[in-house]
Amino acid sequence: MSIITDGRILVIDDDAPKLNAIKECLKADLGLDNPDIAKSLTSAIRAISNNSYSLCIIDMSLPTYDFEEDKSGGDPQAKGGVDVLRFIQSESPATKAIIISQYDEFPDGSGSVTLDELTEQLLRKFRKNLLAVLFYASQKSEWRNRLKNTINRECDEY
């Protein structure tokens, strides 16, 4: 089985320009059309509960609810992606995940943690599911190359 040929992909992101860029990358660089979309923590957990995914591409900062359902979006979750990873680890252990964030710092208790520090923590804690943590910068192509390479590398290992 290969993520590219046999797998179902879920992209979890509420930021429309970033979501479109990820979808465009999947289509143009990897030939992956029409991934499923979730725009909040709640809709991501619902989708993962109801479907079998090979790969989830997850934004780190997510609202609690979809804006279409709840005009406030609920509470913003600076590390909502971690909650999605916990759910995947517990309920869908065969699913692989990639975190992609446009923030390089996150609140952590009384201070903050950098994306690099968070990456180390997450790769240790979710090593069976998490393939990579990527920094998204709309004007740069590094995130796109890393996403493509991470997915291709995972396919090569099947």
C-alpha cells in the first residue's frame, strides 16, 4: 500500500490560503487530487473517527469548531494539532501524520516553546505516527519541498 496510490488523505487547516497552497502542492507535485478537508479540531476528530486515512496533514493551531458551524470558531487552540495527534495515536494508529505550521513559537505554560523545541518533543512522543513537522512560509518553497520529500520517502518505505 502506498499513501499516493492507495491512501486517503485528510488535510486539517482553517487558513484558506495555506489550505489552498497545500492542496495545490499535493496535486501538482504528487498527483493527489481531492484530499478530505477538516477546518477545526472537532471536524478533524469526526473525520478520523468515520474514515480510514493513510495520512493527515495537520495545522498546529486550530479552532475548536468550524467557522461555518459556529461563527466564533469556538476557542482557538494554539496546539490543537497535538490533540489531533493524540487522537490518531489512540484511535487510528496506522495513520501517519505531518504537522505544518506558519507559527514558529507556541504558548507553553508560563512561557513559550519554539517550533524546533516542539518538533523534538512531538517526534519523541508520537514517533510511530508523526513523520515530520514543517514550517510553512507562503513566499518560500522549502515547506513544499519538505512536504513532497516526506511523503515520497514514506511511500518508498512501503
